[in-house]
Amino acid sequence: MADPAETKNQSVRKRAVPHPGLLPEGERRSKRFLLPRLRLQEGGLVLVIILLGAVLTIFGGTVREPKFVIDAQGEPERVYVKNADGEEVPAFEVRNKFLRPQSLTQLAKDTSFIAIMAVGMTFVIVAGQIDLSVGAIYALASVLGALTFQFFGPGGPHGTTSPWLSVPLGVAVCLGSATLCGLLNGGMTVALKVHPFIVTLGTMAIFRGIAFVITTGQSVGGFPEAFRNIVRQEIGHNLSVVPLLVMVVVTIIGGTYLTRLAAGRRVYAVGGNEVASRFSGIRVERVKLSVFIFAGLTAGVAALIALGYYGSASSADGTGYELNVIAAAVVGGASLSGGKGSALGALLGALVIQMISTGLVILEINQNYSQIVIGAVVILAVVFDQFNSWLAKRRLVARAGTT
């Protein structure tokens, strides 16, 4: 006589990955229209961004700024006009606070750092995990990379070293340390079988504490000019193109991995149903480890870009980034219950979060309210996700009742 438990396990295995041709017609239609639903969700984020931009444009007000023109050498030159008395005085122009080039370039630059880390956080959340240590990883990677760059900087003991050696070495230390931190997070979560909330809460304190100890709370600067010149390349009105390009590349790589590769589909499978994934032959522990490694790597990439842009690092860097990064991923459509999310959604979510922060500055609202507003946005996004899940279950029940 067959063992009932074994019979049940076999039935679960058979149901875990059904052949597409054996799916009911309703489920086949659901899978066929999966991509349009994702596009609709991201289209909703685009609509929110447009509405936020319209609100800030209308209610943000204007500001008087000195007027400049570009001279023959390509440098900005102050414009002067004659007043009623015939004297030359500086010319001013009135600009919208939000639409002026300074605000837009600042918004683009600030969004890039959060968006890069939000893509990595999306991997973690899609797999049904959480990482509270991304801000601390960002700080530790920044500090270690800064110390390496300082060692080869103009005032360092090896300041004469060729940039062909010093720059790649600093990049390797920054990215390698961040990846190692992600590996430690994933390794402890898998090996100890402890919820990642507890593990990353502990490593958040450990990583930031290490950064504080090795710098004694001091800022680290003095980097090779070759490294800073690469990152600070600008076009137009001081628009830094490198952070934006890196953000786009990370988003493309993350999106391709999740949607086009079998490894990415396994991330969705583990987050959607870990038990069924095990019965399907997916190595769940390996998938969990990989998403934490990717999250650590993206934190290192953001730290590296920030090093080149700001030219210094300290143990306080990245403080509060945990909330902004998780908020960007959740607002971008990643479900905290796992199994849902996209890299493009993370980028758009980061833009929404940063527009809210920028809007508070433009509207001259106390910045102490920014975290309150972002926290409220996260709660609303979670409530909306739960409501959508409830509606989906109701539709499935109704469809089952009609068959």
C-alpha cells in the first residue's frame, strides 16, 4: 500500500510546474496578458510622476536668478544691463523653482544613487526576503574605497602610482567589500535559517560600526584626479551623465536578469511559493544567496559613484537610505510578500520618492517631515498591493465557481 505522505508529495511535484499546454484556458490567458499588466503598472508610475511634476511646477513658485550666457570659450559669462541711470547692473531672470536646470539635474543625480540600490533591493523583495543593511553596506564600501583611493591620492604615500593601477584597485575594493557584505547577509540567512530581518538588522549595526572604527568618525578624501574626472563628466547645465548612465545600465541588467533568464524566473518562483519551488527542484538557498549578493553589489556601485562625485566618504554616509531604497522598490511594484516586482519599477519608484523629497524643499516645507511622508507612501503602497492581491483571489474564486 502506498504511503499517503509520499503520494501527496508526488501530487505536489506534478502540480508545481504544469506544462503550458495543460493549463486551463483562463490561466493561459492570464500568462498571455502578464506583460501588458506589468506595463500598465509601470505606466501608472509614469502618470504619478507626471502629476507630481505638474503639482511642483504649478505650486512651487518662481525664483530670481542671475542671468548667464555662454561665451566663445564655452564658459558661462554673467550678463549685465544698463539701468535708468545708465549704470551697468547684473541682469536677473525669473525661473520656475522646479523646472529650472539646477533642480532637474539635482533630482536626476540624487535619484540615480537610490535607483541603483533599489534595483538590488527589488531582487531581495521579489525573492520574499528583506535587507535592512543596504545603507550600512553603502557606508562601509564608501569608507574602504575612500581609504584605498586616499592611499594613492595626491597626499598619499603612493601618490605617484599610475592611475591605471590605483583607480582599478580602488574600484575593486569598493565593489568587492560591498559584495562580500551581501554574501555574509545571504550566507547567515541561509545557514542559520534565521529571518533576514534579524540578520540584516544585526549586520546593519556591525557594518556601520566597522566604518566608524576604521575612520574614527572622520571624513576621508584626497582621491586621484583621474578617478574623479571620470565620474564628474557633465553635459548641459552641469548634468552629471555617469550616475545616470550607470543607473540605466544597472536597470537594464537587472530587468534582463529577472525577466529573460531562467535564474531570474527562479527568483520569482521562490518568492511566490518557496515550498512549490523546492518540489520543483529549484535550489532555494542558492537563489536566496544570489539576491543578497546582488543587493550588496548594487550598494557598492552606488557608493563608488558617490565617491567620485562628492570626493569624500564618512561612516555616516547612507544614513536613512534603508527606508528610501525599500520605499522605492515597494512603490515600484515589488510585493513584500514576494513574487512580484521589476527593475524598471524600482527606477520609477526611486524617482517618485526623490520627487517627493525635492518637492518638500521646493515648497519650503520642513525637511523633518520627509521621512514621515515617505513612510506614509510606503504604507499606502503596501495597502494597495494587499488590496490587489485580495481582488486577484476573489477573481480566482469566482472563476473556479463558474467552471
